[in-house]
Amino acid sequence: MRRLAALGVAALVVVLLVVAQLVLPGVAAQRLRDQLSRSGHVLEVQVSAFPAVELLWHHADSVVVRMASYRASPAKLPGTLDQSGSVGSLRASAQSFQDGLLTLHDASLVKNGNRLIGSATVNESDLRAAAPFLQSVTPVASSGGRLTLRGTATLLGLSATVDATVSSQDGKLIVAPDLPFGGLATITVFSDPRIQVQAVSATPVPGGFAVRGTAVLR
């Protein structure tokens, strides 16, 4: 009798695990879709985990997200990236990604382990819409994880062309004008203790440039 009871319990456990494997990924995918729908138009969400009960502790083996559009608050973006730490592999993309005033195109984020790789296309027309005083921004050098941009701006009827270097410093992403004492005008464009920026690069494309960055989750 005890043996039959043990076999019955074992069979029940197996059935529950099979049901969880079939049901939980779909539930997790729908929950993620609902969250993302608040910020844009979702095209596809896939969530996989084995065993699927990992999802009960917010762990997943892989997540795939495709969006037509996504609007992100700069203040919330670091937290969104930090949440990906519980996902082994992440493939996320958005045809249009609006981060504050700037719109990026064909944006993607790939995560393997704690390594992040992001890429997007920046159109000069979107740059001018975000900062009307800018006339043009072009990448002129990209090596060693550093990026040099050349921008022309017009303010109060005066035009000036200035180079600026975008690089990683202590895990932060900074922009420094290539001018005497330019370090005094250094701007930190991204900083979060949970994310360490490693390198940034860019290549010209028609109407703008394609940018790529790498980082790691601490």
C-alpha cells in the first residue's frame, strides 16, 4: 500500500511538472506582453524556461521580444535593464524606440549571461527635432571603444563645428568636447551602478549613423 501511495505521489508530481512546463511559459509571456503594451505596440513575446517552475521565482532561460514601437523614460531605463539579470538569454528589438526627446530606429538589445549589446540607428532629422540648434552630427572616428562625433550647431545666429568624444569612464557613458579645458564641460549621458558600460562605436549610414554599445550587468 505504501509503495502504491508513493507511486501515486510520484505520478502526480510528474503530471504537475508537465502541466507547469506547458502552461507557465505562456502565462509569463502574456504577463510580459501586458507590461510592455503600456509603453508601446508589441509584435511578439516568447518566454522559455526548463524546468518551467523557475518562472515562479522570476527566472527564465530565454526571452524574445519584438515591438513595433516602444517609449522609455530615461529614469526607468536602467531599472528595465537591471530586471534582465534574471534572464539567461534576451533578444529584444523595436522598430522605433523613443527615449526621452530622441527617437531611435531598428533598436535591439541582446543579452547573454551578464553581457549586453545594444544597437540602433540615429537619424539626423530626429536629432534636430530633439535639439533644434544642431545642424548635423557625424561620426568621424571609432576605435578602442571610443567614438568621436563632429557636430555643427547654430545659436543666436552663430555657427560652430565641434568634435566630441563619447567613451566609457568608470562604467559611465560620457561625452567630452575636444577643446582646451573640454574636460570641464564633460557630460554624463548614462550612469547606473548596476550596469557597466564598456565601449561604444558608430558608422555612418544614409541620413544619420548606426551606433553600437556594449556593457555588463554588475
